[in-house]
Amino acid sequence: MRLTLGLLLFSAITLTTGCSGDSAIDGAREQPNSFAGEKNPANDFSPGSTGDSGDNSGLAANEVRVTMELPGGLAPDGEPTRRNLRIVKPDTVRVYQTNRNLQVLGAPEYTTREDSNGVTVITFENGQPLAPDVVIEAQYGNAVLRALAADADRDIKVNPFSEYLVRNTLTQYSASEFQRILDCADETSDTLCINKYVWPALADQVHDFEIDIPTGASIAGALDLLAQRADFASYVVSAASYPLLDNQSSDSISASSAEYNSIFMGIELGQTFLESSLTGSGQWGIRTGREESTSPSAETAYTYPGLTLASLDVFNINVTSLASQIPYDRKTLIHKQGNEFFTRGTDTWALNSHSTSPGGATLDRDTRLLAVRALYQSITGRNSSRTIGWTRNPYFLDAYVGEAGGDNLGPDRALAGYFSAGKAIQLESENGKLARKQTLETQYVSSLQLNLLRQEGFDANTLNGRDYNLVYFATRFSESTTPLQVESGNGLWQVRANGDNSAITQTKTYSTLNRDSSGAVLVGGDGSRSDNWIITPRTARLSTGDKNIGRLNLDVNNPAGPFGQPDLGVGASVPDGSLLAFNLVNAASSSGIIGDGLLIAAERRPSPAPQSGRYRVQGFAMGMGDGLNRLAHLNDGTLNLSGSTASLNSNTLNVVHSVDNATVAAPSSGQLSTTLEYSDKGNGEVSFTAGDLSLTGFVTADQTQFFLLFRNTVNGEEQRGLLMATKLP
């Protein structure tokens, strides 16, 4: 049986999950929508859509619109669109059912027509398919490409991206796995399959990837290029495995809605074409979450970095939905050929927003939150002399979630690391719309996002009397004798009451990695910080009034106040005070400048570290060598503990900047695999070592999360980073 249920579910998640004006889902919903009447996303860049945009206007619920896109050399007269492709009217379009071996098995009941613009519209008599067993095939000249009919937005692009998905996923399933997916799509009982909506989302989201196809590429060449893009190929593999999750292991959050404070840091390496004198230069960047003022009035309103989880009962399916909205600051360091360095900060980069569109997710055995995530585009400098469109690729979310804090409360944390490439694009107004022009930047970003449950009436005194283990990672960009400095450290906090503040007595050790103005890479000596800091509550201004919701200020001596800029950074706590995280922003203390980055602290207890267990590893490493920069993202690795040893195995996504050649290579795949000596240092402190590779940090008291500083030397390249290892079911 073919039903439109999955697509109705997908729409229902998008439209019904927002509850309060302070939720991330509401924030995402309030953005304008460009999904009406626009067939070429190159001509109408909108912050209310993902990169693909779409057009389902004038379509019935059982209809889809079909657009074919080809590399320029195969269709020189086609209409230019994004990703260097061209829109053509196919010579023929056919629809058929297929199996995992991509054999033609007949056709569903369908008819075709042309809309007023001459675009093919397909009507499925029994409803749009939900499973990946119905293919739309389009031919133009000698080029034949396929797409899946299950595409969620019903504006189906037939192009190299859709062909890659068809060709490289269905054939990887076993016969029983493929049948499970079909059974899930066709399930009509009262216990409907929770992953019914995954394939429609996946078929849609492959078109959000901003990967340019060379003009002269053949179909085979375009597919080879996509296969070499490690971030794209990895996303497809992870997303295609997601529908196989056992429905019996899926849960929903215990609360109808749960709001989280998000502490976000993105480390980026890319290439800039914005300034003619610097075009082609490599560029480091750091993004840190911050609150955003949304009105100029005295009664200023704020958008706070946040995530919303909602539990919905839609068409007898208990579904978890999520959306996030994270305003962020950005700073960059341009590393030009010849070892010239230039910084760009808030005077160049306006406050921007990292927002995911609302969509379904799966809570796996109350431990992992899984989802395929699409990101909204954003625009800065609208109506100015430099209007920039920002677009980001989708990513697969595999987050650790903590236990619920009580009845009708959501998990107290959702912790994730992920990779997403993107572009900055020059926009120009044409006929009242913003059209894409030249690419100003390519960006490759490794992100860590700690979402900590909000609690109205949070009392910062709950932190007093506790000791915390901590790690931190920060960068410093300048145009001086040391343009790039990376500082990472770990240590101990003792938090005690001191009047209205919580006073921190600390002992921390740190190390630095520097690149000087000649381009040389220097490993700094170890240092220490022992100055005292203070933590105070940071009041949030909500639609319901000013309230404490777990947000915190971190200062040196004097509190910044509810809305001031603290000396060190802004962060948050889970309701019980066991986990804290802070975005360090221009952090400076009496013992020196720290920089911009992330600090994580968890309650310290005298329990022994775990001796066994499997943990998901996510995080990044910044690498610097003679004439190169590297960003390495650890992509869903595993850490296996066995007594005094541990094994670390992870795929990596590697972005490499060649300084002399002024090139930045797109993400390539790598592998990190090693056996480490594992040491319990006491009170939650741990270390892992294998030759020049070391991981140093701590494990939480419940033994479910490690936070670790990464340090390695490989062929003269120095690498520093930050990892999270979180419990697997």
C-alpha cells in the first residue's frame, strides 16, 4: 500500500512543534519560506530555505514536480543553476519500481502532465511513495539519470546527486534489510514504524550539498567527484543506515517539549576569494555561540543559542522532533602565500545564525539522538554594498543524551560533534530577488555542540561546595609576531560561595602551539593558571519575563551583570550542576590572554574510571606543519576500553591548506587507528598515550562521557584538538 502518511508526518513535525516564543523550533519557523513559485534557487537566495529551495506550488498531495540538471558540457544551452549545473527539459521521463539490485520490476500507477512552465509533473494514483523502491528516470540526449520518488519536498531534482544516492545506497542493503525498509514504509497498524520519514528526508537533503560539478564533467566523472567528497559520501552512508534502526529500541523524550541552552564552537579551515589582493588564500576561523539582540528598544528582546526537543504523537507514531537556532560570532585568520597574515573580526563578519530546520529524530535506547539535519541559509549585509549569502551542507546527527531530570522532563543534555561544509556567496538584487553571484569563501567546519537542559529558576548556588574537572581549547588570531596561537589545558576548579557570587579556586596546566610571522611552527612550553574567577547567573530576557534558566557568566573579579559582556565568557549548566560549558570570547585573565574557544567542566568525584565500555568519539584537531594547515574531524569513531589499554578507531575528514600553492583541498577521507595505554589518574582524571599521540582529560562521574585534549605529532606536523567520547548503547 502507498500512503502519503510519511510526508504528512514530515510536514506535521515542521508545522506543529513550536510551543513558546522562546523555543528554537519557533525561531526556525519564524524565518520566511521560499518554497512557493520559485524553480531555480540560483535566482532567489532566501534565509527561509535550505540550499535546495524547492517548488511544490500548484501540486496535489500525490504529485511531484521533476527537474533535470546536468553538467554544463552536456547541456550548454540549459538554464544555469546552482552547483554549476544546468536545467534541461528531459527528452523522456519514466517511473518504475525497483529492488536492491536496481532491476526494473514494473511500474506503479501514475500519470504525467506538464505544468504551465512546461515542467513534468507526475501523479501517483495511490499516493507518493515513501520507500526507496520507486525510481524516476530522466533522459536527455545520451545522459540518463535517476532519482527516488520519495523526495520529501516533492520538487524532485534528477541530477548527479540523486543518481549517486540511488546507485550507492540500495545496492548496499542485504535482501532482508531492504525488505525491512519497505515494510516500514507500508506499515499501517497502530504501532507504525518510527523511521518511516527517513528516506523522504534523505532523498531531499542530498540536494542541499554545495558541491560544484565541473563544467566538462561526464556523468561518470561527476559521480566520481562526489564519491571523493568524503563529507558527502560519509553523510550518505550514515543516513542510509539510519532507517535500519530497530523500532523496538526507539524511544521518545519524556517531556512534551524540552528547551536547551546551546554552547557551540566551530573550528573552520577554508579559502577566501572575498578580497582581490588575498584571493585563494587559506583561512582559519572560529565560531562561538552568543545571544542576539532582536530589537533596538529599551525592552530589548534576545535570541539565545538553543535547541528544542519535542515529543509528538502524530498519526499514532510517537515522534521526537528537534530544531536549533544558534546565533554566532566569527573571527578569521587569513594565511596568504608567502606567509602573510591578516585578521578579520566583528568589523568584517556580522553576527550570523546557525539554524537547523525542524525535523524528526530518533531517540535510540535513551542514549543516542539520531537525525539527518538540514541547515537554513542566512544573509548578512542585506541591502548593503556587500550582501553575503551563507549556505551550509546537511550533516548526520549522532548525539549522546543524558538521563531525564525527573518526570515530564527531557534528557538533561544532548552532546554532539559534526562536520558541515559551506559557502559564502555574493548576492545581487535582480527583479526584487537576491541572485547568486561569485563564491566569496569555501568553508569546512568541525563543530562541537553541548545542549544543556534549561531550568527556570535555576539557582547558581547549586554549584557551591563542588569540585570540577575541566578541559578547554582556545585560539588567538593576530597580525603580530605570532599570528596563530592555540592553547589547550585541563585542571581542577573548586567552587565555593562568596557573597552573591560563586568563587572559583583553580589549578590548571596548559600548553600552546604557535605559528609565527615567518610561517614557522613552534611548540610552546607548559604553563599554569592559578588565578581566581567567579561564576554568576546570567539572566535571560524571555517573552514571559526576566528569568534564570541556567545561563552563566564567567568573570575574573567583577560580575558582568545580567546583560554585560563577561571577562571570560558565557555558558550554562545542566539543572543539577553536574556539567558546565562556556564559550570563551576574548577571554583574558590576570595570568594572560586565553582567546576564543570552549571550556567544559564536570563534577569531580573519587570514583574510579571505567575499565570497559564502548564510546562514540567526535571532535577535531588543528594541524600545522611546514607550509600546510590541516583541519581533521574525527567522524563517529569508537573508543573501546579494556583494562589498562584502549583502542581508538575513527574515520577522519581531512581539509588541507597548501600555503605555497594557495590551495585548500576539499574534505578527503582518512583513518586513525591505534592502541593506547589507558591510565586512571584518580578523581575522574584520565590519560591515553601511544607514542606521540596523547589524550588527556576526564571522565564524568557516571562514566558515560569523556572530554579529552588531543595532541599528536605526525611527520613533523603538530596537531592539537578537543574530543568528546560518549557512551554507546
